[in-house]
Amino acid sequence: MTLAFTFPGQGSQSIGMGKELADAFQSARAVFEEIDDALSQKLSKLMWEGPMEDLTLTANTQPALMACGIAAMRALKEEFGIDVTEASYVAGHSLGEYTALCAAGSLSVADTARLLRIRGDAMQAAVPVGAGAMAALLGASVEDAEAAAKAGQVKGICQIANDNATGQIVLSGEKDAVQAACDAAIDMGVKKAMMLNVSAPFHCDMMAPAADAMRDALADAKFNAPAVPVINNVQALPVSDPDQLRNDLVAQVTGRVRWRESVEWMHANGIETLAEPGCGKVLTVMLRRIVKGMNGKAINTPESLEAFATDLKG
């Protein structure tokens, strides 16, 4: 099987995330303990017991999702002998790119956790609550979304934040501008335009203060060349150079998440299976809307890890 490991962004979190892995595998449990130590916080307790309103705070959600992805990868390696180098590429959606870098050995677990805590805090602090918004356009092409965003820009900042899948595009920016873009999209015949319940307008120019904070934080972080190339969000192309990876993580804060293009590139370059370790199956479901015939495997339980490893070993 020609394989890539892919890691989700915000929205995949749930109470109890990762607990089955920690209970079943000491190797997974050690990852959660390492991240708790790095953050000087019992993040694992919050993940497993809640409350949900605290787990969904951006500064907690980001390292929590990374913890699940790395715990699954560690268990695959230690329990089943499946290393990241079984894959041709790794990729991650938004914060998932950090998980991908950690899985590929470019960043340490502790550094990744600390960077994501800084990223979550900086993204939340970048824009006053209520000033920004995000909206999903369903049934829209990229061209439709670009036109809607341009219509919204008469009211302020409005950009494509996520090109998630065919017919699933997210806009981000100033609240009035995003609402105007939604109205324009409906007038253009887009199937549905709906405002999203999010805490900040991610992946747009309003996040510039957060990009500045990440530039400083990433400058101090040690980057290694990844064991396999990372298909990153801002280019939707494979990158292995540590300095380029660092720079692109800064650009990612205000830039578009080119997930559809990333998946299409992998498919065009021989990847047949996308495995989604950690928590949920958002990317696996999204895959069905991007490329017909590619296999998506959500591997987030002891049983699914074992079945995946068995299939891979043939």
C-alpha cells in the first residue's frame, strides 16, 4: 500500500480522546505524560474527563489533538513495528501540520506541545471576541468562493481560510465582511452559506499578530529534517528543508489551508491510502469528497491500530 499519514485540525476533539490508547499501550500513555510535563498541566485529565468547554479552548484543543496523533503513532511503532517511514509523506490540517512534523521527527514532542500552546493563545488573543467570523460555503467552487470573498471585502477583511474538499470552502475575516460574502454567495447560487460557531477568524490577515508571535517562537525551536517529506498547508507540496518548514508554519497562520490540493497532489503522485491516526475521522470523511477511489483509514483505537498494522504487513 502506498501510504501517507494525515493528522486533523480543530473540530476532532471529544471527551475521552486518547484514553483507550493510553489504557491499552504504555507507549501511548508515555506520550500523554510527556505532554503533561511539557505544559506543566494535566492536559490528559482534561482530555479524558472534561469539561468540554475547557477542552475546546484553542490553547487546549491544539496540543490535545497533537497528543492523540503522536500517541497513536508511538503505539504503532512500539507495539506493532510500524514506523512513520512506512509512509511516503505526512500531512496535517492546520494545527495537524505540527503533529505531522512531530510524527516525522522534525520537532520533539515537548517542543510541539509548547509551540501549539503558544499558537493557541496567540490565535485567540489576536482578534477581539466578536470582531471576526468564519463561514462555510457548501457546493461552492474555489472560483465562487473567491468571488464571494471579493464581494465581502467592501466591508473589510474576507479571505478563503480553508479549501477543505470539493464543494466545501471556509471563509474568514471581519464579521460584517464574512456575512456580506455569505449573502453574495447565495445570490450567486451557492447551495449553502452558513456562519460557523468559532472563537476567532483563523487563517486570514486578522491573525497577523499571531503570525508574529509564532515567528518568534519558531525561531527558537529546533527543527530537524523530517524522516519523510511533509505536504504542507501553504504550498500543498512536499517540503523537507527545516528552514522552509519553519517559515511556512508562520505563513500558515494567516494563509489558506490547501487541503483539497494537498490530497489531490498525493493522489496524483501515487498515494493510495491516507491513514488518520489519533482522534476522530474528519479527514477520512473529507477524503470521499476529494478523490474517488482513495482509501481512508481512521486509526484511533487499539483495535483499528492492530488491524491497520496487520493490513500493512500483508
